[in-house]
Amino acid sequence: MIRRFAAREEEFREARGNYTYHQIVKVQELSPDGDLLGTYHMEEDVIFTPSGQRIEKVVYAPVSTLRRIGLTPEDERDLRNVQPFVLTSAELPKYDIKYQGRQKVDELNTYVFMVTPKVMEKGQRYFQGMIWVEENDYQIVKTYGKAVPDIRSKGQENLFPRFETYRQQVDGKYWFPTWTNADDTLYFSSGPQRIRMLIRYEDYKQFRSATKITYGDEVPGPKPAP
């Protein structure tokens, strides 16, 4: 069963690489009472150039008002690879995967698995938590867990929230991530900090071209408003 859904996840990853979409990322600092203290907000379009190169174009990025936290390179990697977690055949050897039983997610019948990294190599990012796999399509439809490891070394603290990601079916075939939500308290040495994170993936459209698809770096968008 595990090898079967991992193979389907590989198909999903390749399919999603042929779609454009709009991505919205919001990270908020909150007081212990839930009052908003600061916000990071970025929107970008994942699109293709006329030559078939897949790029990320920032379309909205006001100045961040976060005070105690900021987005690090690890956060950016997690936004791309951990929050929209994909467990392909190539990734299977990195994880211990234990079947937990069956459960309904909304109207879907799913198999539930616990996923834990076997070894965390320096500089690598991993997912740790639970995944829900739809029983007919053998694709992940829900994820709950966190990016690991937390980083505490040489005066550096980089902690990561627990999150939940849901997928929805696109074009009647593949289950693509549509939103991620986190509302968690991070326990820094200087004190606890509650944060809220929301990621939305919208307007999926398949890219149709005879041109070979390539992948490039992010294209700078408009500069943040003062």
C-alpha cells in the first residue's frame, strides 16, 4: 500500500509541475490574548515564460511588520517542500511510516499513516506528523505535523509551527494543496511567541505547450510599498 501511494505521489509531483497557480502567504505575530502584533504578507504567481521556463513572480509584498520573528531560508524551503508535503518513492527510504488505521476526512475514506524521519542529516529539512491517503486515488489529501528539525545552536533559534494542509481534486484527477493553516506557540529562550500562518494555493491552470519545461529562479516583482 505504501509503495502504491508513493508512486501516485510521484505522478502528482510531476503533474503539479505542469500547472500555474497563485500563492498567498501570510504569517502573523499574536499576543497571548490573540491581538495582532505584526504581519508578513507575500503573493506570487507560479507561471511559465514563453520559452517554457517555470518561474515564481512576486506580485504583492508590502513591508513586513513582524517584530520578533522573520522568515529564514529554512522557512522558505519549508514553504516549497514541507507544507505541501509530497511522499514519493524516492523519499520513502528517509522515513519510518506506520499505518494507523482508517478515518473519514469530510466525505473521503482515507488510510492514516504516521511519518517520522529515520535520520535527520545536517542542512536537510523533513516532515514529521500524520498523512491521510484517499482510499481510491491513493494520494495524500490531508497532512498534519511540522517541519523538522528545530534549530537551536550558537545563539541561533529557528523554531517551526505545527501546521495542517488540505488538498482538493483538480481537473478530476490529482489532489493539489489548496490551503495550509498553523496557529501555534513557539517557545524561544526569550519567551513564548504565538504565531498564525496561512498559505493559499489558488487558480490552478494546466500549462499546455510543446515547449520543453524548465525551472528557473524567482523573478523579482514590484518592490514592497513604503
